[in-house]
Amino acid sequence: MIALEGLAEELRVKVRGKVLSHEPMARHTSFKIGGPADLVVIPEDAEDLKAALAFARSKGLPVFALGSGSNTLVRDGGIRGMVILPSGLQDMERQGTEVTAGAGVRVSRLLAFCSKQGLAGLEILSGVPGTVGGAVWGNAGAWDGSVADHLARVQLVTVEGDDLILARDVVPFAYRFSGLPRGSVIVRATFALAPGDPTLIRQRISRWLVRRNATQPVEFRSAGSIFKNPAGDYAGRLVEAAGVKGTRIGGAMISEKHGNFFVNLGDARAADVLALIALAQQRVRATAGIELEPEIRVVGEG
């Protein structure tokens, strides 16, 4: 602890944003699960981010960019090294039919901005939790639509601390995958949209929200979809057909509402969720001969 506090104090001299040490990651994930990170940095802007990354390089600290933690399970032992939270990167602007948003902007706020501006295209993301940075990194989406459909370019800071702007067509996007350079951190993203009627855009957003709320366990803490949908099928259907929907281990449960959502009933540990993941995979493998691949990121130490 003394060593961590010393590093934190040294880092606070170099960045303007917030620096936390031994910070429980349960405070920063939608699951509300996760052990402590050695250091957590919330940079105020891109230059602050570069300073934090330079410090990490000088100390040999691994770096993990978290976003809002809506698609992540942090193990109970926490995360060694430095966690970057982008919540300070909140800039957002319109230029013509393009909208640029900082990595820390919530997807819901981006959609509200676009509807007010009369710019259509991102409504499919209605109800998708998390930040712009996390959504771009994981190519978030729903119902056959994804972030990549309207992304124009993304600005990063590389692991070496260099600025990098990548156009959409050079990023190898795939299902729930971006292929962005390993170790880089998203600063902001620009979306190419189309003019639309603000009222109609809001109506589409509302319809998607109603559909999501009717089919997903939004009343519980979760990390979104646990598994990727295999080709030609749905993970939730396979889990239900395997007979494990509603199964509980410790404080975690496979949702009774949707088989691809695992929920925190209030006191779940990462070990509980991991045990449910293994159980669902084993049962689906046995009943359908399909290997379910996790969609969520599992990070940290057990």
C-alpha cells in the first residue's frame, strides 16, 4: 500500500485529472463487481492522458482503458497497474452532418444530442450502456446494427504516446470487435450521419428502448450480453434450450428474462459469474455442440 500511495502522489504532480489508488473496480463497472485496481486515472483531456501513459511507461506499469465498465467483468483480485477511465473526455460537437464525441461521452447523451440536432443513424444504439470509447472499441450494437456502420474516424493515443487518427475503412471491424491497435486509448470518435426529423428520430429511439426494456433484465446490475451470438443462432436461445436459464451461483444468476444476461442479485462476486459462464458453456456444448464465446471482457486477477 505504501508503494502504491507513493506512485499515486508522484502521478498527481504530473496530471491534472483525478488519481486514485487501490480503488475498488466494483465502483466503476455496470456489474458492480470487481477487486481493487492499483491506480486509477481520470484524465481531463488528451494531453493529460498522454502524461498518464508516459508515467506508466516510465514505471513499467501495464495500462488498461476501461470505459464505463458496461461490458467488463473484473476478477475479485482486482487489476495490477494503471486503469484509465475516460469520463473526463466529454467534448461533443457537430460539423455539417458529422458529430464528434469524446471517449467519455455516454452513448445515451450522444443519441440525445443527435436527435436534437436532427441527425439520424445511431438510433439502433438506444439503450446500449456505456461510453463512446467503449462502444467503438468493442463495436457495440444491437439487432443487426453496430457502431461501425456510421463511424467516420477515430482518434487515439497509442501505447507509445503518439496521436493517431484512423479512418473507418482502415479499421478491421467485425462482430463485437474493432481491431484497433493494442494498448491504444480512444480519445474521441466522429460519426457520419444523415439529416432527419428530430421528432421521428426521438420516436425511433423510444421504440428501441421499449423493445430492449421488454426483453432484457434492466432492473438488475449486469454487463450486457455475456456471449457472442454464434452464426445463425442466438446465445440466449441456446442457454435457455440447455436448461440453465434462471440458475443461481452465489450472488449471480442467469436471468430468467434473457438467457444471455447474467445478473448481480446484490452480493455477487466475479467467481460466481465465471462459474455460471463455465456452466452455460458446458451445457450448451453438451446439448447443441456449440462453443459459446464470451462477449464480455474478463480482466484482472482471481
